[in-house]
Amino acid sequence: MAILTELRDPRVKNVTVLGVEVAPDMREAKVLVSIMGNDSQQKTTLKGLQNASGFLQTCIAERIDTRYTPRLTFVTDEGVKKSVAVQQILEQIAREREESSPPPASPSGDAPDEEEDRDETLNATHDTELDDESDSNDESDANDESDLRSNPSSER
């Protein structure tokens, strides 16, 4: 919050603090920042942040109660820039695929509909399962009858 409200350096603008990595002994802290703008604007802003690090350390010392106040080092995080580049590459690949792929078949009946094919397959499978069940029931009934005929003393 100190960077945005208490820092009056005109070089420091369009900065987002993404994270802070503090050393275990609390003597150093690496502040990961994202800076909007071209390379020269980013370098100028980063230089402004480094020059204001003493002031920012004083602000931190007033707010936290520790033996040492960490020495701040500002580092630009390239994660945002890389994610934008990856997004652009993915969009380009998608455009190239759309251009090279054949147009989809029209739903006018020229090509069978995938949903209809799936329904027909499911119905055929279901019918086959029912036939199998009735066949097995017929066989067990026939076995029961033959057992009764061969052994007339068994109870019915």
C-alpha cells in the first residue's frame, strides 16, 4: 500500500506487487512486481522503486515489530508477460486450425447426425442385452423342466 499512497516519485507508476519472497533470517526481501508499459518505462519505474527502497523500508519498520527490517530488492516478474505471449500463440494456432480445417457438414441430412448415430448404437446394444437375458431365462426354464422329468420324486 505504501507504494501507491505514500510514494510520490513520478517515475513509479503502473506497478503491481505480485509477491514478496522473504529470506528466513528476515534480512532481505525480494519484491516481485509487474510494471505496465514498454521496456524503457519498465526500467525507469524499476529504478524509481530501487531509489525509494530506503523510504519503503522505513515505512515497513514502522508497521512491523521485528529485530531486522528486510532490505528490499525489486524484481520484475515476467510471468504476466509470458502468459500474454502464450495466450497470443494459442489464439494464432486456433486461427490456423480454423483456416486449414474443412467446413463442417451441413445438418440438411447429407451427413448422419452424431447424436442419432449414438442413439441407434445404444438401442441396438440394449436390444442385444434383452435378447441375451431372455435366452438365458429360456435355458434355465428348460433345465428345470428336464430335472423334474428325470427325477420324479423331487417335490414340486
